[in-house]
Amino acid sequence: MVGKVDPDRLELALDRLGAPDEDVIQGPAYGEDAAALRVGDRTLVVNADPISLAAEQVGTLGIPVACNDVAACGADPRWLTAVVLVPEADPGTFETVTEQLDRAARSAGVAIVGGHSEYSVDLPRPLVALTCLGIAEEYVPTGGARPGDAVILTKGAGIEGSAILATDFRGDLAGSVDAETVAAAADYFSEVSVVPDARVLREYATAMHDPTEGGVIDGLLELAVASGVEVVVDREDVPVREPTRRVCSAMDVDPLAIFGSGALVATVPADAADDALVALEEAGIEGTVIGEVHEGDGALNLDGETRREPIRDQLYALWE
């Protein structure tokens, strides 16, 4: 099955972490997408992410996806390593992918400082694995949400997923969605970064998380599990842009259950929510309070239904 390893199997990996190190502030854990390491009096945040399924934009999308998790921990992304694997029968793809990586890294203001590249036997599409590093003055975990906090979502649900639909599945959309809408959704690749969102919200947040695979639904669940709380959200309060609604409807997928990069989930003290929204607005970033944090033991309450298990991103079925 394509997708993240299920939580039970993930526990096996989380039990196999090598030598202990007292300078590890945050190591691997369900819902935590980056490590936090003590380096002198500063905190180094490190994230690793692969990307392969957005075939047309793998390099363009990979950079912000890697940077987002570091930014969601309160750090400023600064350095990247890139492992680039391309099909052996398609050497021209290597030039395309590395050009995309260079352009996206320059736009993000991060340096590619190392990595590896090779042609791979039986690889059906390019695969890029990126490690991003940055320095945080104040580390913000996924697992810091507290009962009484407000839950804020920036931009909207399904931004990354709708851009993938508009490119990888452009032919399937033809005839059911007008070209202008498809083009608008494809342009969302330029909005996948949440680094600006995180720079604003880290001043207020108790927790932040970048919803990727599984979309907003899994992102909220991961934050709830990592924090040991219940996150309560009504679907009607989650913003979904009209191009996203239309391409998702045409492909029969849920905007809240597809790749969600481009949105940032943050919990903030209830009495700071208005100030956080004003700060986002002043930065030109959409922000919405979509729910609240309750006492709990790691669950998402969506429209009154309690969810404890992650979902499978609905885009995977379209690639199979």
C-alpha cells in the first residue's frame, strides 16, 4: 500500500533510535515532523521528506514541503541536502528536476549544501528526498496544544492536493472543469510554502503543524495525538477555495483528505486568537479559527464524529 506507515508499524521504528543523546530535545514521534537538537545555546531543527508522486513538479514542490516542517517548529529554514533519483531511461529528467530544485531553493532563500544523485533501475518516476535544517530561537512542537486553545488554519484546505490534481490529472479534468479553474488550481504550487505563515504565528502558538499527506484531517489528528488532547472542528468552518472545491468534486475526493501543504495548523491561547488573526492579515495571509482544543487523549472530533486512526490520502487511489 502506498502512503505513510501505519501507527502500529511506526512504533517499531520509534523503538529503534540508536544511541541516546542528551542534546536531543525532540526526537522521532508520531505527529512530530522535525527533530530539535541542542547546539550550544541554540536549537537546530532538522526535517527529512521524500516526494515522488507529483511527477511534473517534484523539484518545485519538494523544497517548500521540506522547509515547511522546519518553519512549523518555529525555525527559519536555511540549509538543504537533496537526494535525486531519476529513471535510468530518462536522463533529461535529471536536468529538469535539478533546475526546479535550484529555482525553488533560491526563491525560498535556502542553500542546497549537499546530497546525492543517480539513475535508478525500475524507478517509474523521479524521487527526491530532502533534508532541511534551520535555527529556532524558540522551538514550537506539534505536541504543545493545550485545552482551551483556539485552532487556526491559514489559507485553506487541499491547496497542494488541488495543484497536483490540476497538473498530474489535467486530462481527467478536461471537459468537467473549465480551463480557467484548472489553471487557477495549478497556480497553487506557488502557495505551498507556509514559512511566512509560521513566522507570524510562532509568536503566539503553543503548537504548529504542516498538514501534508492525509490533508487537514490527518494534520489535525496528528496534532491532537502528539498533544494528548481532543481537537474539535466543524467541517463548515474549514475554508476551501472554489477552484479546490471544483477540481476535487470532479475527481470525487474530499478537499480535507488530500495533500494539504500550503495551510498551517496552529493552536494559540484563546485570548491571543484575535491578535494572531490580525497579524496574519497584516502579513497578507488568510487565517481562520476553525475549532478549539479540549481535554482528551489524542483524538479529532470532526462534525461530532471522533477519529483516532489516520486516513489514507485520497489522491493515492488516483495514481494506482
